[in-house]
Amino acid sequence: MIKEKQRSLRKQMAPFEKSTTKNSILQIGNTILPFFLLWILAYQSLSISYVLTVILSVIAAGFLVRVFIIFHDCCHYSFFKNRKANDILGTITGILTLFPYRQWQHDHSVHHATSSNLDKRGTGDIWMLTVDEYLEADRWTKMKYRLYRNPFVMFVLGPIYKFLIENRFNRKGARKKERINTYVTNVAIVGLVVLLSFTLGWQSFLLIQGTIFMVSGAAGIWLFYVQHTFEDSYFEEDENWEYVRAAVEGSSFYKLPKALQWFTGNIGYHHVHHLSPRIPNYKLEQAHENTPPLQNVPTVTLATSIESIKFHLWDETEKKFIGFKELKAKKASKARVSPEL
């Protein structure tokens, strides 16, 4: 009965899985073009006020997040019906967002196939340890994990490492097309940086693009983090893991104010996206609203999402995330009980 309900839920996604060329072109027009316009305005504003430049750059960062959602859809071949069109636009938007298209496409596909599977972690996801794994780890691993989970490291230093270092190298075993795409992306990025630094001045370029990069990078990592890190999420070992449950219960519905929902390309409907990656971003809300079983999925708001920062470890016994403080309290409680036993 449960399997039938899961198959039925996936079938209900079918009507929303076809992209609409008109909507896709409209989204390019209201996303990529404003991004370039804001970049130009930010440069022009340097002669007026640095504060204005930063403000315009922050707004441009919001549009770059939206550019990334287009890139993300192209990776799933959901933005256009034509695969070649997705590949071309995906490569271009990958250059703008500093992501090699085919490399990220591979890692993200693995993420979708293994999300919430405790036995298949490590590709395209955030490093997460269970309570037992953490307790059994050596001191060096514990220190690295605590450092990794520090908000400053994850959301400030994280984008610098992820986008400027990690993304620049091909993964082991990458196929020829993927390797070439990474090289092309890297050359294009270096070319743009050199060109703009020489024509506009490296200080001006660094102020504008640096602000855009840091804001959009932190926002991107935050979105990915909060969509899979919430208290009563879903994680199971491989033998008990179910794709539909992982999608609906292991991916949050991040209910954002309309303006932020627009800038983030509806990616807050992450449960719908994981249930059916072929649904283009502009149909995610429609799919959610027209599918009754999805009305009771885990919902995270802008206010409650802040709590996710304190979630560090997955407790397999209680089936929920806990923080380091809770772990310390649990260990102290066990220590008090042990002598009496």
C-alpha cells in the first residue's frame, strides 16, 4: 500500500515536468539581463558613492542566485526541451556562477540519487556525521568536523574554497566531455577576470564582483544547507532508504517571503524538486499547490530556519538532528547513570 501511494505521488508530478519555452526565455530576460545591467550600474556608481556600489552589488548577487537556479535546471535538462540548448545555456551560466557545468551535473545527479541515504554520503552533499560516527572518530577528525560546521567557516570561507578552489579541478574518473567542460569554464573565467580587471581597474572589479560573489555564495550554501538540515529530517541506511520519503521528508519546504522566493527561483519547494527534478523551477510552486499529499511536508520558515545552524549531528536513535551541546548533555547524563549500574 505504501509503495503504491509513493508511485501515485510520483505520477502526480508528470503534468508539471514539461518546460515551456516562452517561460524559460522570459526568465532569461528577467534574470540574466538585469544582472548585467546592475553590474554596469554598480561600476558607474563608483564615482558617486561606494555605499551605493555595494548596495547595487548586493542586489546583483540576488540575481546571480537566480542565474544559478537556471544553471541548476539546465543540469537536470528541465529548463529547455532540447538537451543541447540546456548544455549551452548551462555552460554559460556555469561560467557566471563559477560552476563547471558537466562536473556539477554529475555530482548533483549523485546527490539526488543518494540524498538522505546514510550509506551513500560524500558526493554533492554537506559533510554530516552521525552521533556514533562522531563519538568513534579520532581527535583530528572531530576538530575538522567542528571547524567545518562553524557558521563562519561554512558560509563565509566555504564559498571561497568551494567556488575558487574545489570547482576548478576535475574529479577522479571524469569523462572527456566533463574534463573539457571544466577546462573551458576555467579559461573563460580567467579571461573575464583579466579583461575586466585591465579595462575597469582591479580595485573596482574586486569591490563589485567580490561583493556579488560573497553574498551570492553564502546565500547559495545557506539554501542548500537549510533544505536538508532541519530537526525532523529523514535519513536511513541503504536497506531501509526510500526515494520518495527521502524527497518528501528529507527535503524541506522552505517557505520564504514572495520577494525572496522569486530571487531564489522557487527552490524553497525543494521537496517537489527532489520528487521530480524534471520540473522547471517556474512550475515548482504550481506542482506543490496542486498536489494534496504535499501540503503536510516539513515546512521551514525564514525565522525557524535560523535554528538549523545549531544542528550538527544526526542521531540515529532519535531520528533527528542534534547539536554539540545536546551531545555533551547526553554524554553527561550517561556518565551520571553508569556508576549506579
